[in-house]
Amino acid sequence: MPYEKLDRPESLSWIFKPAATAPTAPPAGAHDLFWPMADGVRLACRIYEAETPAAPMILHFHGRSDSIAACDLIAAGYTGAGLSFAVASYRGYGASDGTPTVSAMFADGERILDHLLAWRREHGHGGPLLVMGRSLGSAAAIDLCLKRQRDFKCLIIISGIGDTLPLMAHTGIAPPKDGMSEADGFGNCEKIAGISLPTLILHGSRDETVPPSLAEKLQAASGARNKRFLLVPGAEHKTVIAQAGPLYFQTIKGFVDDITGASDWRSRRRAQKNRGQGQ
């Protein structure tokens, strides 16, 4: 069975680390949604809207010890750059039901996307859709992007994982007693090779959790013709945004603008504003 060795209790204990903090109410301008998965388990999603529905939207999968509430601290950077920001969670995280497993994380990704697409249609969000993953979330984002490339314009990876076995060895995680091959892992390098969408990978130069060499291998494996790899000087695994500062959001905004055609959605935003002022 796929991901059987990652779904064992001894593996799940290092893959997932739900935050102990209680769920928080959404800040002003954000919306909490609870979407049922195929087996009825409900997962939480928080959407931070940019000032116009025509803006690009990022579907973001967070890291192993992150949470939707933690994303409140960075959401303003995305919306301030003219990007709507939708954060998905995993089973057992925050207000989401269930218990996390790797196989469920991958299966739930498509269901989350289907719900988000329906929400976007209902609320008139016609802007381009992008997918992003940070750390563990890189596995969820890459898997979903491979399955549903037609629904996205580009892929963005922050502090992402390359091959699984080197990461386990680096962090001192013992493989299962019955052995484990790379085929038993997340499969990020194999999967990203099948993704042709424009891809941006950002990584900290001093990341000791996921060494830059593993991210470089992910970049090398990428099947995208338009791909960019940026090391953030001095940044550790969790400090890419803090270390890069405004340049982080400017880089993502510039990449998205290049891919989606900034003039298109910005002109729609200006037209929408002008219509509102004329009423």
C-alpha cells in the first residue's frame, strides 16, 4: 500500500506535530471554512481575501508544527502584495477533525481543492490559482500539483523536502526495521519531475532541518522549464520570511506577476474600483 511505512506510528510521530495551541477566531477580513473529506472528517481552511476577487489566490499547505492561527502573522504580507491567501490544515490540526496520516494528507488535498474551487465560483473569485507548500507542506503541494496541474498556474515551495531517506538520515530518524527505500517515502523529487508548471523554490542558506543540498536536488529534479531557486542568506528553516523581510513577499509577488500577467488582474482591480467610485 502506498505510504504504508510512513503511516506507521513510529513514522507519524516525526512527520506530524500538531500545535498545542487552541484554534483562534479569524481576524478581520478572513473567513473560516470547514470542509468534509471523503470519509466525513472535516478539515478547517482559512481564507484571507485581497481587496479584489480578480487577484491571484495562493492555496497554502503549512509545515509540520505550524497552524492556521500561526498563518495570521504572515497573511497580511500576502494580501498586502495583492494576493489572496487560503491556508489548508491537516487532520488533527487546530479545529480539524481526525488523526493525521501521510496517505490521508495526499488524499485530502484533492478534496480541499475541489471545495476551494466551488467556493471561488460562488464568491466570484476568478483570479489565477497557485499552490504553495512549506516544509512538510511541500509534499502536500507537490502531490496535489502533479495530480491537478490544470487547476494551477504555478508551484511555490518554501523550505521544501527533496528525497526522504537523506532527510531521515540527517535528522537521526531510524528507518523501519524491515527496511525502507526512497519509493516508500514522500516521492517529492519523482513527483516534481512530472510538473511542468513554473516553479519557485525558496530555501534558507542556514537551514539545518532540511539542508539546502536537499532543496537543490528538488530544484534539479523539477520538470518545469521556468524554474527559479533562491537561497535566502542567513535564513534557517523557520526564518525565511523573517530574514528576507519585505523582499520575501516582493519575490513571490514578482514571480506571480510574471506568470499570471500582472497587468491583466491589476487592470480588472482598477476597473472594479472605478465602477465602485462611480456608483
